[in-house]
Amino acid sequence: MDFLFIAFFCIYLAAVFYWNKKVTWRLRPKTSGILKKVHFAALIICIVIAVLYGVFSLGLRGLWTTRIVIIFTLLTGIFFRFILSEASINKIEKLYFKIFSLLPMIMAGTLLIPFMGVLIVSSLIGRLLRPVDDIHYEDDKLRVQSTFQGMLIEPKIDIYKKQSIFEEHLKIPDYNEWDVDYIKVFYDKDSTRVVVHGKNSYDEDKEREPEVISFAPIK
């Protein structure tokens, strides 16, 4: 396995060197300028989303919306160095894309760390490309899902409230994916209740005491 990662590292490094030295084709300056602006716009969106989620638990609505923006930013950051016209980027931007293009090599290098490297990289890729393990309940107001946490971490139950173009992360109940039997949602006048019915880990014939999570009324 280590040999494969070392081989990828060397092949990628050789490909980068060859492209820079031998391949002269680049996009036109006008096209390069437009693509560069699109990349930086996506980068700004990623930063804004990160701040909103960290401070207000808000993200873009939808399972894939934010991930598509992140994936686009990563791919364009890695490969734009090889296709953008030199005339369309300044020295700082050139250095930025040059550093970004080293990301595959950094990941390959991380994979060489015994056990932890594979765990870290696979968990990061899993969280990016595997939004949920299962959706237990969804309507136009709420989504209750089990979210991938990492290779050695049990998927946890997350509750999201939908708000126009955003969705708010409300709570993580004291349940993991494998303990959940079914989930019901009740919209009352004075509150919204998410009732999680779980399996009893000691006796499968007995139902675990349901967890009732109450929020302010959602209209």
C-alpha cells in the first residue's frame, strides 16, 4: 500500500514538472480571468459558510449544496495552475494556485503515516462525499438524518431546520445510527417535538425509552 502512495507521489510530481516545462498551452487571458474570479467567489462562499456554521449553526440548504461548492473550489484550486494564462494572474495568485496544486501530494504524504494517515484522509473524504448514512425523517420544515462522523466513529443523529436558502443545525440527540428504530415529528401549537424511538441494546425485544426533543414552534 505504501508503495502505491509513493508511486502516486512521484508520478504526480513528475507530471507537474513535465507540464510546467513542456506544455505551453493555456487558456486565453479573458477566459482565465473569468474562471479565476469564479474560483475566488466559490472560496469566499466556503469561508462565509464556515463562519455562519461556526457562529450560528447555519449552512446552505440541501445535502449537496455546500459540498458541491467545496468540491468545485478544491478541484479548480488544484488544476487551475496548469491551465490559466500567466497574464491573468499576479505573483500572489500564482503562488496561491501553486500551493493549492500540492494538495494531492500532501494527501499522499499523509497516507504514509501508519494507520492514522489512512484514517484521517478517508474520514475527510467520507465527510465530503457521504453527506448522510440515512434520512430518518424529512419534510419541508425539518430533516432528521444520521451523519457520517469518521471511520471509527458511530454515525450520529442530526436535526436540521430548513429556512429559505439556509438550514439550521438544531441538535444532536443522544442516539447513534444503530440505536434508532424510528423517528416521529409533531408540530404542536406551542412547540415542535422530535421523538426518537430507539432499540434496547441489552434486550432487542424491549423498546428503549424514547427521547423527546422540543423546539419553538416551526410554522
